[in-house]
Amino acid sequence: MSSLHSLLRSLCLLFLLLQFTNADRKQPNIILILTDDQDQKLQSLDYMPLLKKYIADQGTTFNKHYCTVSICCPSRVNLLTGRAAHNTNVTDVIPPFGGYPKFIAEGLNENNLPVWLQQAGYNTYYVGKYLNGHTLDNYNKPLAKGFTGSEFLLDPSTYQYYNASMSRNGGIPVNYPGQYSNDLVANKAYDFLDDAIAAGKPFFLGIAPIGPHSEFQFATLEASAPQYPPRHANLFNTITVPRTPNFNPSTPGGTSWISTLPPLTPEALAYGDTFYRARLRSLQSIDEMIESLTLRLNTKKLLENTYIIYTSDNGFHISQHRLPPGKNCGFEEDINIPLLIRGPGVSKGVSTQKVSSHTDIAPTIMSLALGKNGLDGHGFDGKPISLDIKEEGGSDSVNIEYWGRALPEGDFAAQLFYGNNTYKAVRIMGEGYSYYYAVWCTNERELYDMLADPYQLTNLALPIPSPNPVPSPSSTPRTPSPPS
Ligand SMILES: *[C@@H]1O[C@H](CO)[C@@H](O)[C@H](O)[C@H]1NC(C)=O
Ligand SMILES: *[C@@H]1O[C@H](CO)[C@@H](O)[C@H](O)[C@H]1NC(C)=O
Ligand SMILES: *[C@@H]1O[C@H](CO)[C@@H](O)[C@H](O)[C@H]1NC(C)=O
């Protein structure tokens, strides 16, 4: 009798203990804010005081975070799958090599972060731009999977700041002429946050405003500076693109098409500065959103159990290396992108030189949600980013790649179209060394010693002796297409 009694008591204790451990392991909420084409190297983060106050000062800034392919759709698919672009085979913004239809065709709609999070017991929400080529016609053929709630910006008005069209939970798209896209997305994000909180389950909320991407008209294929709301129109009137040593340099640099660029004219430089100010202004609504989200979480006492991850799909250049506004290059401006994280256990108010890439974001989020178990069976090429600044180890290199053409944007780029922009590169860095090495489809190579030459002005690579260029798909240029 007494042994039965003590058995029951032990079972009771065990039960209590399990309950405690479960409570300890309460799955954290995760908010992922993904901006579009936001640079780190042009110092856009310096103009986001609320991002600093609520995320940087309360979390960690990852100074050496990279996209692995400097164009929206392939980069977003890389982020959503944790697999390198050469493994997702989504390598462009439009079919046949990329865009939403290619994502579907590769079976990735069933195999991505939101789907896995849902399987892990999360409610998942997403608002804003998902992938390029996600349109009024194909948004439901099929619907993007993995979302408890979703509201997507759709082409052809994705990059019209005052004419968004969005489909909510797979419904018929609604057009919002006259409403500022970044504010529209922010308001819808607050609604999803309310839904998520009311449901009482752990949640993932992806928020992808288009700022600071260029305004872009599909009808004319014209890109121009991003639009901003009247309340921010008078900000940054005297700010210009930082005049770094690689700003419109007196001798051309790089290789392939970049090495033959003429210097930018004074008009083109002034245009670049105007473009830059417009980008900073278009980021202000996103900065305000960060404050609203954080205060809402705080009011609901959820801030302490929520990770907020802030990043962009790829970087951006304006006038460096004589380039008009754009991305798609392997230069540091295009690949080194913002990453800031706050949340439980994340070191506060610090920045780190630890190396990471978008390939690591899905593994990072899955391990936050499920611990080590979150890493199994997804074919990850990346690994979780250590959120503890004191932890040693990690990788010292990032694999960078690009296929096809470069697409400069804006007035001084209207006539330009660059083929032969296919390259594979490695960015490698650590205590006492820092290099960028690239091999191009034209057989050219680049090597920069980035401790001695951080602005990538002196190519140390010797030309390849072989006279026969390696055949590559890009030697027959594809049709120009929308910037991503
Ligand atoms: C990648 O996609 C292209 C375009 O659809 C296709 O031709 C190619 O065979 C694919 N590569 C692999 C390895 O699946
Ligand atoms: C606004 O978007 C709608 C839906 O995409 C489109 O029909 C309309 O032509 C757009 N308006 C302008 C001014 O581009
Ligand atoms: C690509 O490079 C090859 C080899 O240098 C050259 O012959 C070809 O004209 C280039 N194509 C374009 C579109 O620049």
C-alpha cells in the first residue's frame, strides 16, 4: 500500500516537473521584418532612430551579414528555404529561371519556413511582398502555402507606392489607390498581430514592405526613386550618398561590364543623391512601424518572449564604382546587408563581426522554435546564427552567386542593360584577414584584399591564361525584366 502511495507521489512530482519544463520551453514568437533593397554600406541604418532604439539598443547588430544572391526573388527563396540558390534553382526574378511560378515548380511551396513553422504548432502570418512574379493572375494558382493569415502585394502594382493591390487570405485582390504602401502594410501587420495574440498560440509574423525599393511601373518598365508620404517629404534635404573612396572613382574598377563604365556625370551624381534621400524617406514609415509593433507587444506583455529580426533581401549601390542606382553586383554595398535581432537570450546593445548569410536565417528561426529538432529534414545548407555574442566559432565565409544580367535603375540607367553578370564568389573574413574572390562567366576574376582595400579598388587577381571563355547561359542575354 505504502509503495503504491509513493509511486503515485513520484508520478505526481514527475507530472509537475514536466509541466515546469514545458512552461520553460514556451515557444517564442518570431517577427521577421524584411525590407526591399536596403543597404547597410550606404548607412541607411543611421537614419532609422526607432530601429536603433527598439532593436539595436535592445539586441545585436550583425555587421557581417550577407545575402548570397543580390536580387530579390532568389534571395528571398534562399532565406525562406535555408538552401543556397544553386540548390533551390530559383536564380532569377522571372520564369523560366525564377519568380513565384519557378518557386512553385521546384516544389518549394510545400517546403519552406512558414510551412515548417505551422507544422511545429505556430500560427503564421505574412503581409507585404512575397516573391517576384506573384501576380493578380497567379496568386491563387496555387495559393502560397504555410500561412494562417496572409495579405500579399501583387504585381503589376507591387512597386507602385500609391497603388497597391493585395490579396487577403487568398481572396480576390483589392486595389488601394492613394494609400501609401508601407503604411498600408504596417496597418495590416498590426491587425495580424492582434489576430495572433488573440489566438494565444506561438506565432510567426513576416512583414515585407517594399521600402526602400524603387518605384516601378510594369507597363513602361520604368524605375524611379521610391515615393514617400508627405509627412516625411522634408527630411534629409542636405544628406548625400557617402563620398567613400569608391564613389565615382577616377579610374574604373571591377571587371566585365563594370570595368568599362564611364564616369558618372554631375547630373547623374545629383540624381543619385536625390534617389538616396528618397530611399531614406521611404524607410521612415518602416521605422515608425517598428515602434508601434514593439509598443503593442509590450502592452500585451509579449515583448520578452518575442524575437524581432530585421533584415533586407539584398543591398544597393548608388554611384560606387561608377554604377547608377542598382544591385546585382558582388561588391560589398550589394551583398553586406542589415541584420538586427532582439529577443530572449540575445546580447543587448552590441554589434558583432560574426559572419552569417541569408542561408542561415531559416535554420536560425527553426532552432528558435524547436531547438535542435528544428534542423532535421529540411535540407538546410546553412546553420543557426549564434545569438550569444560570447559564443565562439561559426563560419568565416559566405558563398555569393549570380546568374544573368544586371538591371540598373532610374533615369541614368534607362538605356543600360548589362549581360555577362554571371559570377561565383566567396567572401572570407576573420581576425587578420578579409578577402573577396570572384570568377566570372567571361573567365575574368576578381580578388580584393579588403583589409588593405576595403573599397574594392584594386583587383589583385591575375587574368586566366586560357583564351577560351567558358560557355554560359548569359552570353545570350535574357530579355530585360523588372527589377526585383
Ligand atoms: C534549373 O531550372 C532550369 C530552368 O527551368 C532547368 O533548365 C534546369 O534543368 C534546372 N536545374 C536543375 C539542376 O534542376
Ligand atoms: C493601379 O493598379 C490597378 C490594379 O493593378 C491597375 O488596374 C491600375 O491601372 C493602376 N493604376 C495606375 C495609375 O497605374
Ligand atoms: C559576354 O562576354 C563575352 C566574352 O567576353 C563577349 O564575347 C560577349 O560579347 C559578352 N556579352 C555581352 C552581352 O556583354
